[in-house]
Amino acid sequence: MRNRSSKWTAACLCLGAVVAAGLAQEANPNPSVAGRVTNSATGKPILHAHVTLYALNGGARQVYGALSDADGKFSIARLPPGQYSFSASAAGFQAPIINPQARTDRLILRPGDRKDDLDLTLTPFGAISGRVLDAEGRPVQGVGIAVLGSDGLREGDMSDPDGQYRLGSLPPDKYRLRASPRALNLPPEIRSDGTAEVHYVTTYYPASLTAESAATLDVQPGAERTGMDIRLLRNPIVVVRGRVSGAPAGVPYIGLAVNKVEPRRAPDTGRGAWGVGHRVNPDGSFEIWGLDPGRYIFTAQSNGAGWQSPPVEITVADRDIGGVVLGVVSQFDVSGQILADDDRARIPQTPPNASLGQSPQISLRARTGGAMAHSVVGADGSFHLTKVQPGQYSVHLTWGAYVKSMRLGSTDIVGADLDLRTGSGGAALAITASSAFARISGVVRNANGPAANVRVALVPEEDQDFADVQTARSDGAYTFTRVAPGAYKLMALDTGAFSPVATPNQQDYADIAETVEVHAGDRITRDLRQHASGPR
């Protein structure tokens, strides 16, 4: 009897525990997430990886986080139900690659969910190291080192007294390595000891003046390319001479901005384009010494008085350049009206309290020099662009339309290219907008068949700083919609990163890039091939 009573009591206690656990779960329906963070190159766990979840439920964007333990494991409990994006980071590792089309970084958690398989992999950075040497093989100190990869130019180390350098924290990629001695832009030294000044210039590994002819270095995850010595090249100290004209009497100081045409910078590298200010003499003349070989944009501008020259491109080699003329023009306004060529191109109606981003706009993008101008477009198609700088522009609209043609005063223009190098002359700009976009689609293939998740770039030949980059689907298919008429380069890029890319290094893909001529309303099918291991 006593035995039976004990068993009955134990059974009741057990049942009570189960009921209590169930009630506790109902009382605490908050989801939880757990998983493991590992090294993609070795498969080993990563200690102290920082895992974060960002709530996407509207309102304040709350962040939840955790650190991984020695086994790479992490857990985040008591989460409100809803949608989240997630990421992970750790010292010495690249963040997980996200496909923006597939949104592989999203997670939906419902009440009571226990997601225990959020396993993340991080890719270890690589490195490049070596020495900077002069023509005689001696080490050179104080030379800036940078690399040009598929996402742009990354500034890095500076050579030490032994010429040594090391670039770490490099995402796996193919790179071109560059050494840039400090430029003084001074005339040659006057020497009486029989020696001559040696002018070393920016040099790409192993000994090239241009990125196009430089060797590429393949950096693998967690690996270091050692012994990458750069022998600096010499070049004569040349001078560029010219004159600034057109500024009326009384205009304050006119200066000269000289910007080297460089590869774009990698995202979030915190550096802008190379540029130097130079003095213009009172009579308008100028001379600039010691520029490295390459392409430069020269612009003359007043100090706050609104006078500026259109950008002029100068190519520096090994000989002096003279006769450069920069004619300054006062900044000006451009007003006009946009007319729709079809119903879909009409200016959209916007709410009375719409934000600037929600309002239809027109923008001018400079072909060189980086200048831009913007204006909101009224319901009647009117616009007014203020303080426009002289230059050559492409005209863009922010709604479902492109610029089919224009008329500036009495001049008819086909397409979206607008020449304002001498100003607008006060003439009105009439624009015809069209919605007859073209569409380009196809399949990316490699040696194994359709290539999944490959980036595809569509680059306008006349506006190469504004590439459209998309990611092919898992079956290799890609589609570009809303393609305005014009000439384009179409190419399948490397696998790997899905981060936004302004313009790919086209020399890497010259042998696989497709030239596409697009007309209004075209439906173009073009299959692409991809390099077996990304760019050369």
C-alpha cells in the first residue's frame, strides 16, 4: 500500500512538472536564437565573435547581441516576436557575404520559436607584404602603399626605414599593388655637385606605371603573399603651364584644383579622390611641376565668388605640357519644363507633405569633376536648377522615365547628354521624357553550367561611374529592367562579395565583356560567361 502511494505521488509530481513547464512556456512566449560561428577556411570555431540581431518591426531599431564562446556557440534569448536582420563580426575576419536580392540575412521569429541552428561562417582576411626599393635596389622609406581590388582602391601601409610594408585586413580577392612616393610638385633642384635629382613616381607591382598593365596578386582567405617587392620607376620632372581667362576685374583670388583620375575608392575606406590646390599668378598664368604620369582634371575657381571653369582633362607623360587654357564662367541657373512622351512618363502626383526623397526630381551628373545639381519637378513639369557649374552633364529623372530628347534654346539634343561648358546663355531647357525602357536578361554560365549568385554589371559607355550591378539567381538567370537607350558593357563579375560596386575594374573583364546597343523598348537576351576563378 505504501509502495502504491509512493508511485502515485511520484507520478503526480512528474505530471505537475510537465504542466508547470508548459504553463511557463505559455507565460514566456519570447523566441530565442542560438547557433555557432566558424572560420570558413578551417572550419574551426571562432571565439568572441559578435553576433547581432536588428529588429525590423518599425519604430526604434533595437539591437540584440551576444559573443561566441570557445566552441563558437552563442545564444540570444527573450527576443520579441518579429522580423530581424542578423550579422556577425570578429577581429581578423570579413563579415558574412549577403545576397541583397535573396535577403539571406533575414529571420522571422514567432511566439515560442526556438531557432537553434543559426550557424554563421566568417572569412579570414589575407595580407600582402614586401619591400619598396629604388632603381638601385636600395630601400625607400615613407612610400604610401595601396591595393586595387574588385571593390576599388584601398589605402594601406607606408614603407618603413627598411622599405618594409604590410597590408593586412584584405578580403580575399585579386589585387593590383601600388606604391606612391610623396609628391612635392616643385621644380627640379639646382645642384652644383654634378648630381641630378631623381624623380620616382607611382609604381604598380612589380614595375608598371598603370594599373592596366600591372600584375594581379591572388589573396586567399587567411593567407599572406610575402616578398612582393616593388621597384620604383623614374620619370622626368615635367611641368604643365597654362593660363586662366575670363574672370572680370574685381573677382577675388582664382585658384586651380588639380585632381588625378584614380580608380574609385573601396566602400567605407574613408578617403576621397587625390587632389591638390595650386596658385594662379595675378596675370592668370600658372605652372605645376612634378606631376606623376597619368590623367588629371584641372579646374579653375574663384574663392566663393561663383566663377569656375569647366573641367579640362590633361594627360601627363614624360614631356612638358604648355598652352593649357581654362576659361572661367559664372555659375548659372537652368530652368525649364519636362513633357511626357507617353502616359507612363508623366510626372507622378505626390502628397502635399511628401519628403524630398518622395518628390519627383531632375538631376545633372557631371561627366568629369564630380559636380551635380538637383531640382524638384513641379506637377506641371517645371524645374529650376540653381548655381550650376560649367561642364558636361548627363540628365537623369527619378521616376519611371528617362530623358529621350532635349531642347536648349534653339538647339535640339538627342538623348540625355547636356553640354554646359560655356553656361546656358539664359536659355530655357525643354525635356521630353519617355518610359519606353529596354529590358536585358539572360543566364550566366561557367565551365560547370549555370552560375548561381554571380554579380552582373551593366555599365553605360558614356557614364561609367554609374554602373547597375545585380546578382543572378540560383539558376544563373539575371534581368535588368528600365534600361534607357544607349551603348553599354555587360559582364559577369567575380563570385564572392555582394556589396554595392560603383564601377567594376573593366580591364579585368575585357575578354568576357559584351557590348550591347540598346534602343527604346528593346527586349534583349544575352547569356554571359564567367571566368573560372573570377577576374584575371
